[in-house]
Amino acid sequence: MQLSPEAVKNNLFSVISDMAAASWLFSTQKTAFSRKRKISFTDTILSVLSMEKSSST
């Protein structure tokens, strides 16, 4: 079974969204990712993945 790149991308966003719903599982501080001024959990994960993508080429 081969998935299209768009399907993989949508699946990734879905998983990240599910992770963001329970972001407290991925942090040692209860208040992490709770303020509006800070970068969101979703943006943090996507930034890390983007940096890894750039370094893998």
C-alpha cells in the first residue's frame, strides 16, 4: 500500500493534533505551552521536524 505525499502529510498533522491535545505528556512543566505569547506545541513539533528535514539532505 503506497500513500500519496498529501495523505502522509495529512496523517502527520492529525497525529500532531492528537499529541497537542495531551501536550502535558511531553513536558515536565504543567504550564508549558499554555501562554498565548509562547510558541504552541504544534508549532514546536513542526519546527523540529522542519529542521530535521533540512539536515537530512
